Amino acid sequence: RAPRGGVGLTGRYDFLPLRRAVLTQVFGPEARWPDPHPFRFVPPAAPPMLLAAGALDRTVLPRNTRRLAAALRDAGVAVTAHVYLGLGHRALVAGFASMLSPFLPVQRAVLRFIGNVA
């Protein structure tokens, strides 16, 4: 059975610019750097997606979420993207902890999305 939807939290969908030498070893010569990015492989038949990032995230920059959301929209895929002000990488994921979920909106958004696609 095909997935009815997908959720991406602080995902690394865009690897550029490569700032560390180890990453250039992984991705090869600069001419091939655009090849592995997930946002380049969006099928038009992809299920609806919910993407979330924290505006203060410096581990995985919010542009990753924005770029994948744009690629999904360009392919005609239904996507909802949230970039939460005041949240960083850890705080966004911590929003799923039972003690923090009342204060951080990400868990509610994910549960609402799942309820709509189920």
C-alpha cells in the first residue's frame, strides 16, 4: 500500500554548500554536487507532505525545508511547510516530548496532518 502522506522534520534536503572536506569526499567533484539532493527527485505522484523547520536551526538550515517545499509545489504535490520562529534544531524535535508539547506547536501540526491524510 502506498504512503498517504509524509512528514519531514528539520530534514537535510539540500547539501550545498559543502563546507567540510569530508563531505567533498562523499559527494565527489564539485560538478556533481547538485546530483544527490532529494529536492531534485520529487515525483508528481508523491503523497501530500508536511515539512517543518526551526527558523533558528543552524544544524540543518531552514532553507532545506523551503527548497524541498518549492520543488514539491512545482511538481504539483500538496505540501504544507512551517518554519517556526524562535525554534532551533533541538527545540523543534523536543516538541514531541510530552512535557514540552503543550508549549511547542510542531506536535499538534503533525497530528493534524496525519489526521487529514489518514
